[in-house]
Amino acid sequence: MTQGKMKHMKFTHLHVHSHYSLLDGLPKIDELLDYVKELGMTSVALTDHGVMYGAVEFYKKAKAKGIKPIIGCEVYTAFEKLTDKRPNIDARRNHLILLAKNEQGYKNLVKLVSIAHLEGFYYKPRIDEETLEKYSEGLIGLSACIQGKIPRLLLANKNDEAEGTAKKYEKFFGKGNFYLELQHHANIPEQISANKKLIELSKKTCIPLVATNDIHYLRKEDAEAQDLLMLINTGADANDPERLSMAQDNFSIISPEEMAEYFKEIPEAIENTQKIAEACDFKMELGRTKLPVFPLPEGKTAEEYLEELCWNGIEARYGLPAQAGKNYDQKVTDRLKYELSVVAKTGFAGYFLIVQEFVKWAKDNRIVVGPGRGSAGGSIIAYLSGITNVDPLK
């Protein structure tokens, strides 16, 4: 590749860890984005290990700095099923990079990460291939580092199984939405071997290649600080040559020119980073409250059901009959009708129903809930529906 072409080479880092990869990634979001911009890149992904804690901060700050944010995650895939939690067996897991192309992809990514934590957690939050297939729409997948399933199979000389897995993932995401990931870590023999086999697999299957650098810190000189994080994370002895460490190679943010030089024999791996960056066009809607949909009894609106709960609450709280208009203390009646009219106008009935549901669940499960604070303590709806234990009339 000529020097002129290298100078104008466009490249996007698609495998990036921030400090939200706890005790593993070093860069803070602001520092990450500033350095990406300094190196002349106009887009970057965030793919923290198993979590999306940093997604909103990353999106807002990237937009503010004129950088295109690509929201993703490096998920853990279970050895077999995410429900399996067998000692000395299911602690083994693989890595996989997922990137959100659009709104559906973002929703599916959130769903996968939630399932990984709530159903699949065993040492790490895990999904399995059955779950991945179910929620793969709108996502782009990369085969990840040498901890990915496909590179591991190739390194174990299980070439047929690796090919089968690659084709399966391509089917999950759709043709053109799955890539075999190459990384330049010349001091890691397994990586060099994996790259050769991944290139061969790409030629055989026509699944495209993409270049990444598995970023865990900004600059080369940050390697020692990141290694200290790893020591805290693993509790290992710093002098143990077998301990988990990334100090043997460069896991920093490498410039587009350097990446182009590293992969000059496979320029399509660089070009495909831009192809992916262009395909990822998710726009996060900010500044508008989004609530879960509360499941209502058939034939009832949220306002009607909330009103029904409140009439029933009158009997429980005040010892009065639960039929509208019968033997009520006038102050109770007037206050309730007034609040219900305000809630109907503002569209907050669903919000009250959601809050009373999780407060009730907490109380039923012996989780301490406060009696009410702030303006909520002044609401008779909150009192009658069980959200608070403060009688606003008193």
C-alpha cells in the first residue's frame, strides 16, 4: 500500500473497552473519544465486557464531539446452555462482539445483556446460541479475540466445527452481518496462528474479515496501569508467569495508518471497518421518558384500573366500603377524584401502576420499603395503592 493511500486510509475501531469493563478496561469515555478524534477517526464502537453501563454516556458525549458512536458489547457465550451452571465445566465460556445496526438491534442487544445477567450468570453474564439466534435481528457480529468460539476451535484444529459455527452465526445475523475478526498481536503466537486460519476460513466460506485491536487502554505507556487493574481483578501474584495479563502485547488505540500497515496484505479487513461503521446507524432517543407497558386486565384502561385499585384501597386504609359514591368521607372522595383527574390529564396512570407493582412485590418478598418521601408523600393515590404509608389528609 502506498504512503499516499495510507495517509487517507479511513478506519474505525470496533472492539473497544472502557473503564465500564470493570477492573479490565482503563479508558474513561471522555479520554477515549478525545484520543480517537486526535488520531483522525470519525467513528468508534464501545464493546465493554458483558455490560452496557457506558452506552448512554458514550452516545451523548460522542455526538457532542462530532464522532459517530457505535453501541455494542463483547458478550460471553455459554459453553453449552446458559442455564447450565456445573462446577469445573460451565466456567468455560467464549467471547463474541455484537454491534447495534439500528433500533431493533439496540433493543435486542439490551435484551441479550439482560438475559445474560438475570438467567445466564455463572461467574460472568452469559447467553447461549439459542438465545442469540432469537435476538439477532439488527445486530452485526464479530468473531472476537482468540477467546472467541471460532478462533478457539481453529486453534484446537477443529476446523470443520469452526466452519460450521461460522456458517451458523452468519445465518443468525444474515449474510453480510457476520465477520471473522483479525487482530495484530505479533507477540502472541496463538493470535498469529488464529489469523492464518481465519483468513483460510474466510476464503472457504466467503465470510468477510475485519481488523480490530481489542483496546483496553489508550496509549502504549498505559499498559502497566492496565496490568495493575488486572492484578486487582484476578488477585494474582505479579510474579506468576502464568497469570492473566495483557502486558505481552499492545492493546492500545492504534492509529488508522498503523492499522493499515499491519494489515497491508489484507486491505479489505481495514475497509470493512468502515463498511460496518456506515451500516450501524442507531439513533438513541434522549430526553423523553419511556416506561414499560403495564399489563392491564382485559377491557380496562390504565386510568380505569388505577381508579379501581384506589377504591379498593379506601376500604383497606379507611375501613370504608369500596363502592364509588357510598358513605365516603367527603375529604377522601374529593381528594381522590381531584388527583385522578390530574393523573388522567398528564398520562401518569401507567407510572403509578408500575410503581405500586414493584413496591408490592418488594413488600411481599420482605424487602424493606420506606413509608414515602418528598412529594409522593402528599398523594392519596400513592397511599391508597400501597406505594406509600403516609396518609396525606392527616
